[in-house]
Amino acid sequence: MHIVKRSTRNRRQNVEVVSIRDLVLSCHLMAKSTYPIDKSLSTHNTLDKADQFYLNPYIHVDTFSQIK
């Protein structure tokens, strides 16, 4: 899996607001953590707390909606 991390410039987050019209599809990210796993991570704060993520190119969100 690929590893992605925050974009920074001069040690500050480099961000851009993107219109929803420009989005093609979503992706599956999983926080890259150390051992032992940080128990303070949750589904609500992982994007803010984690520095690096695994990008899973093999999973597609539509896969779950088609399995019925």
C-alpha cells in the first residue's frame, strides 16, 4: 500500500479547498500507527491526529454497496 502524509510548507499545513464538483471518487485511508497503538485515536479524530496514512488502492467504496 502507498503511504501518504500531510502536505506542509514552512512546517505549516498546506491546504486547499476543493469544490465537490472536482472530486472523482473517494479513497480508503488507514492511519499508520506505531506499536503500541495510540488508544486515543477514534473515527472522529484520526484525520487530525495521525501524521501518515496507508492509501489502499485495492478497495473501492462501491464494492460494499454492490454486495447484497
